[in-house]
Amino acid sequence: MFDCLLTTKSFDSDDDDLATVTFQAAGRRGDQDEPRPFDLADVPSSVEAEDALPQSDVLECLFLAQEGGRSAGRTWEQTKVQAVNLSTLARTFKKGDKATAIALLQRRSILRFDDDLCYDNNDEMLAWNASNHFLDFCLVVGGSIGLHALLPNKVVDHTFSIALNLCLPTRLFRPKFGKLGFDPTGCMLAIGTGPSCEYWLAFCPQEHLDDLDVANAAPLLSDRRHGDTRLSSTHFRMAVMFLAYALSKNPNLPIYIMHQYGTEDDLTAWRVKDVSNI
């Protein structure tokens, strides 16, 4: 015989917190005068194990090991896929229809967007913003010469701004599973940052711009080893001076240059800060 305490939850209480009722079983007392509850955290020595069960064994017991041979039923992958409209999910949520929601979990479904819930991606009233997202990596590459991938349409976003930084000649382009459409060796220049993104100037071969098939045939950057992505010192100065020249044409910017490409003679014997305040 032993003493035990049985604790139950009372659901008749008017208070939000559940009341506790304690029952004491009659029996012979032990060495202690007062009864104490059974500690569920105590693990009997007979079921203790020094090492955790390998996850491979758990997987085999759950999915691979079958008693009485292979099941004749269809697997989840063999189940027919049924389309569910987004409007159907919205109605289920608003009505609080739990039965329908549970039923949807018992079948394979593919989400289909209703026509009235979709917008044309070229609609001028759309302002694309990727400042909040759940993507690990997103790479946007322009399809032609220019800054199309960087500059938004000012009709839809007149508050666009970037933090321009032309003092990043040593920064390496480190993509993961990106597809530029060309080999980035000696072709990439970091020029600043924006909302949750980085901006780069890419100097790719002309044939990759003229023939889209050539660009598409280029492998993913993680599929092969490429060289140093940084521009040479000469090309870096030329690129920065071109940007300084373009910005100096804006009368609202206090930028000046002494020579379009630094000096008229030797492109390797001068520094950007000697010929421009960019």
C-alpha cells in the first residue's frame, strides 16, 4: 500500500484559470507523514538508455518496416492532386469551418489563384518591393546594357534611393546557385546597397548580350570554379570615372571631374581622388 495524490482539472469554474481539485487515496503511510504526488519526470531505471535512438532506426520503423508484406494501398505520392482555389481557403477561414480545413489536410492539394485575385505584372499601378521576404537568395540580372535591373519605374516608386559607394574595389561577388549568363571573372564591381540588397555593375561579353541562347547556356556559378571577380585596377578607375562623369552632369550634385578617365596619358599612374571628388 502507498499514498498517492490524484490531481484533476475542474472545468466548471467561472474563472478563466482552471481550478485544481486533489483527492487522497487511503492506505498505509510510509516513512513520511505527508503524502506527495507521483513525479512523472522520474524515469524508471529499466527504461533508461545511455544513447538516443538513431534517427535512421526511427525512419525505418515508421516508414520502411511493414508487417505482413508491402501494403497494397496507394502512397501519398500516388494520391491524385486536386486544385483548391485561394477564395475557398479564404471562405473556410472566415467561416471558421474546422471540418473542411481538416478534410483539406487529408488530400494532396495545389493552390490555384482566382483570376480576380491576380494582377498583371506589367500593371503601372504595382510597386514591387522585396524588402520583406523569406528568400535565402535572389539574383536579378538585366537583359540589356543599362541599369534596368537597378532603377525602378519612377511612376510607381518616386521614393527610390540607394547608398552609393564607389570605394569597394576589393569586394568579391559571392553568389550561391546564381545564374548570371556569363563568367564573372574580372567583371564585377560593387557600387552600393539598397533595401535588403546589394548593387553590382557587371561587365559581360558582348556576345552574351546579342545572343540569349549563349547566355542561357552558361552554367550556374556553383557548377564550376571561376576566377577572381574583381575588376582590374585600370578598369575599376575607368568605371568609377564614368559614373563620376555621368553624375557631374546633374546640376544638383556637387561633383566635379578634371578628366573623363582620370588622365589623358597613363591610365595606371593616377588615383580617383586626385581627379574627382566622387
